[in-house]
Amino acid sequence: MTPEHSSERLRELGGLAPVIPVLVVHDAAQARPLAQALVAGGLPVLEVTLRTPAALDAIAQMAGVPGCVVGAGTVLGPTDVKAALAAGAQFAVSPGATDALLAACETNDLPVLPGAATASETMSLLERGYSAQKFFPAEVAGGVRALKAIGAPIPQVSFCPTGGVSPDNAADYLALDNCLCVGGSWVAPANLVASGDWEAIETLARNAAGLARN
Ligand code: 3PG
């Protein structure tokens, strides 16, 4: 898959909802009801971070939920790419980008949202053909003002800011011309996932899905 095609796919996915939930799943048994609640609330595109032993199982479970498009997050290199694909992930998200990671995604036809935090990182990815990128860590890297500033000289790149995005600032990011969607963990807080409060998670998802965007 070419980088251009990959970014086109990520733009399509980013168009499905204003927020991509960033999920940390500790128990694969929680995956299905969690995904169902998020999809029911209007957030069909989900990112499961590969940071727990249950993550790959969770992706496999979520891949079977009607209407759900599940991707793998925290994908750091070729080994993660292969594992994510085998589990049924339809896209990958990375906090940064390395040549090995990008090459593995391209060779294995896995659309990827690579991370950038500076103008130079954004330019390197764009040079390779990636016009959809993750802005990470969004708040620490300068937040809304930084993303807006990067958009002035490099308007052809659209971003999914992630890292510190919350209900308090999501609308400000989404108002920017170069913001595709935002990523965040706030729609699936650890305590609600642990207690299996799917109704509360569906409500959080519905509020997030209702956020206005540019
Ligand atoms: C992550 O990789 O954990 C994401 O950046 C989520 O960040 P958040 O918890 O601040 O939403």
C-alpha cells in the first residue's frame, strides 16, 4: 500500500466520527461490550493500544462487532504490524515514525497514522507521502496553538491530535482546518471499563460524537 493510499484511508476513517477512542484493554472479555457501547454512542473507529497482554485478543473480539473499525495503537515496529494484522486490525497508529515501521505497513498493506510533533517530522512524513498524521503528544507539543501554527506553512497535512485531548479542549482542536479528528482516552475511563459500566461509556461516546468540527 502506498503512503498516499494509506493516508486516504485514514482520512476516510477520520471522517466517520470526530473522536477516535484510545483504549487500554486489560481483559479481552471487556472488548466486545466496550466496542458495542462506543459504536452505539456514535464512535465506530477504535484504537486499541498494544500495551497490555490482552490487546491483541481485544482487537480480534472488536473486529467482529458490527459497525466497528478497529485499529492497533502504540504500533512501534514490524513485529507489532504483523501481530496487529493477524489479530484483525484495519489500521495502525504510532506515536512517531521510523523507516522500519513505515516500510512494514506499506509492505503488509496496513494503513497507518504515523506520529509527528514538529514541522520537520511532519515534512519528513509528507515527503514520503503521508498527508494524514497523528499530532503527538498534542498538549505537551504545544496544543491547539502549535497545531494551528504548523497548519499555516503545511496546510496539506491533516492531523489527529492525541495526548491530553479532553472534553475541555477537543472542540478547539476540531475547529482547526488541519484537524481531521482527535484521539483520546476520556471516552473509556479505566474505572468505567473495569466496572463494566457500558451505559456510562455509551453516554460519553454520544457526547464526543456530537462535537462540532470544521
Ligand atoms: C495514548 O497513547 O495514550 C494517547 O495519547 C491517549 O492520550 P490521553 O490519555 O491523554 O487521551
